[in-house]
Amino acid sequence: MDINKYSEIIEKTAVYPRIVDNFGIAYCLLGLSGELFEAEEAWYDWEFGDGSEEKVLKELGDICWYTTALCKILDIDVESVLKGELEYEGSGQPGNIFEMVKKFYRDGKEIDTQIVGYILSDMMVSNVLFRLATLRDDDPMKAGTYTLASVLKMNHDKLMRRRKENTLHGDGSER
């Protein structure tokens, strides 16, 4: 089929919510997705010599912010998620958080917060806690320097500074 012809069906078949209630869920999920990508880039740059630990830590802090915000919106235990302590108690694969959120907005289907909590907890282990441990292991003199608490404190201080300077909105880490 011709691509242009195919693209015409979008107008006839796309079902988007016209009014978006609970937009914080989508906002946090989109933000988290972006921050995971930025953390991966910062990690790659650090690992291959032209990046900095500070940039990695800043991105990990942003992941923590979006994760915490999403947990608060969905009433999921933030501490258990950030510490990577939640276990999946269902059967089979836990599911896809993006599909759940899409169906929440499109069809009004409830979000399974137990599954979302597990997915976020697992993401914290593989994307944040693992990287903090690896940053510490790289230099024995820095052992214990980078903890979840220190990342949260760094991110808190950055956000409070931006709030005071009225620079929460915008692009770039040097606001």
C-alpha cells in the first residue's frame, strides 16, 4: 500500500481524548521515558571517557523525580519503589505500563498500580541503583559517595534553586 494513502486513515481512525483528565500520569510517564534516555546517554559518555559522573547523577536524580511523582499520583509506596523492593506477585509477564496508560486515557480502564509499582521498582534497580553501585566501584576512594539519598538531595537542591529563580520551565540542565 502507498504510504500517503495509508496515512489518510489516521484522520478516520485515531482516537485521542479531547479533554485529558489526570494529565499528570501521562506527563510523568513521558518525562520518565525521556530521562531514562538522557541517563543512558550520560552513562555512555561517562563510560567511554568524555562524560562526567555529575551528569550521570543529575539524570538519575531526574529519573527519581518522575518516578516519585508518578508514585504519588497513583498512590504507590514511593520508598519501596525507589529502593527497588517491590516484587511482582502476579502470574506471567507483568505487562506494559505504556499500554496500561494508553487504555486508561482512551478507554477509561483502571491502571493496575501493583504492576506499575513493580515495573517502576524494577526500573529503579536496573537504571539507578545499579549505576550508583557501578560509579562507586570504579574508584575505591569514592566508595559510599553516591547513594540514593545523595542523588535525591542533589536533585532536591537543584529543583529548589530553580523554583527560587523561577526556572523550573525550560530546557537544559544549566537553567
